[in-house]
Amino acid sequence: MPGPRRQYASEVTAPPGAALTHLRVSYTAPVAHVQRARLRLLAHHQPDGTNHRIAQPVGCCVETGRVWRQRWQPEPTCTDRPRVGAPQTCPSLVRAPIVALAGTTPAHDGKVGPRWHGERLARVAVEQGVVATISPRTIRRGRREDAINPGQYHSWQHSTEARFVENAGPGLDLYEQAHTLAQQGEAVGGVDAKTSIHARPRVRATQAAAPGDPVRGAERDRRMGAVTLFWALLGAPGVTVAQGFFKRTFADFKAFLLALFRSARCQGRKVLQLSLDNGSTHAPKQLANWIVSRNLTCEVRI
């Protein structure tokens, strides 16, 4: 027989109720989230119903209905709580050599095999002295987070610089402290340029749909030359600032930096630390002097 009635309230206010109504019929949300949304809406419409009565139409067990029905009051969300456990012990200075190693082929390190896997990467990392000990599970988790596919090899994924780890250390430490520096009024980011982006509008405008006629779009594009995209990625908020130019000169790069300094993303920042490469567009020899001439509080890492 169904158990006793619940001893806690289950009320859904208007804003969360609208979100739950949309979530309960979603085809792209996780199945567990859809199930929890249905549980809470049923609990709202049937306040006197038992947990068994609420869980049965959803197709879950009574314990699941009880847990998520009771959790709504302190936490009005359908997502899981952060899982407990020890913090990650793989800092950036350890992950960077492993990522570089995963971008090579096993033949570079004298190993037999067509591609890397977690156990082999962990063993080679210990043999090379990258880390004293590391588990294959940590290797696989890092590869998923970095979107590294060792089966696809590119030459630029393997650094040929002898002092790569030593030179990359300050930059990795800087990005690792981006959230802490943001609270102190400092912004950390990187700037680069993407060239030869072709601007191709349609030869004619897209015609809207009409009764009996579908949307009609042009089959061909009009070649309008190429543009250069300058963009900056700010680490702590995780946002980008981009601007297009028809040329790729130092004057255009200076105009982009001025727009970046004046943007809302940089307002209120005391220090702006940017990481750049030494490309000709950035003009490393002239950039530092230009920064000083603008009397800007900015540290540029080239």
C-alpha cells in the first residue's frame, strides 16, 4: 500500500514553474533533469499526494521521488549537487607536458603502438620524470577536458623548444590565478589575429516564407574580399572581444587594443595582462613603447 503522506511542503513559484514546464517536455535536456521536473510539477499540482503516487507516473522509484521532492525547498534546481571527493592534484605545469606528449605519436618516445592510451601515457610520464606518480584515470579525464585526440597527430602539437616547460610556466601560472586576480581588479587574457576570413554575402536577400511557398535563399555568395579578425579572450570571465579589419597592420592592431581598453569588459580594471606572440602584426619592438606613450597601466607578455 502507498506510504504515509509527506511531512514537508512542496510549492513551486511562478518563475521556476515556467522553467519546469518547459523542461518537462524538452527533447535536448538530460533525461534525469526532465524526470525531476515532472516530479516537482506533479508534487505542486498534487500537494496531498504520497511519494508513491508522484513517482509512479514518472516511472521512477519512490526514493527518487522523495529525495527530489524534499530537495526543492532549499535548492530549487534540477541539477545534481557537486560531488564530494579530494581536489584535483594535477597542476598546469604537469598537465602541459602530458598534453604535449599526447599530441605526439608513440614512435617519438620509442614506444610500440599506433596511438596513446591512458595507461601508456601515465607510464611514459612517470618514466620521463614529468610526475612522480599519476593514474591513467587522471590522464583520461584531462584529455576529455582538453579535447585532445591522440589519434590525430599535428606537428604543431609537439613543441621542439628545449625550454618549453620553463618558458610556459609563468603563462600557465598566470591563467591559473585569473579568477583570484579578477577579484583584485586585474584582467588576464590573450590576444591574437585570424587572417583571410572571406566576407561573402548572398547575391540576393533571403525571401521570407509565404502561404504555399517555403523560404527561398540564394545559392551563391558574392565575394567581398578578405578581412582580418583581431580578438582577445579574457580568462576570468571567459568572454571574447573581437573586431574585424580589412588590413593586417600594426595600426589596425593598435586600434583594436584601444577598443579593448575602452570596452565594458575592461572598465574598472587596474591592470590588464595580455599574452601575445611575436608576430609581425603585433610589432613587439614598437608595442611596448606605444603602451608607455599612452600612459596605460598594462603589462604585455610577448
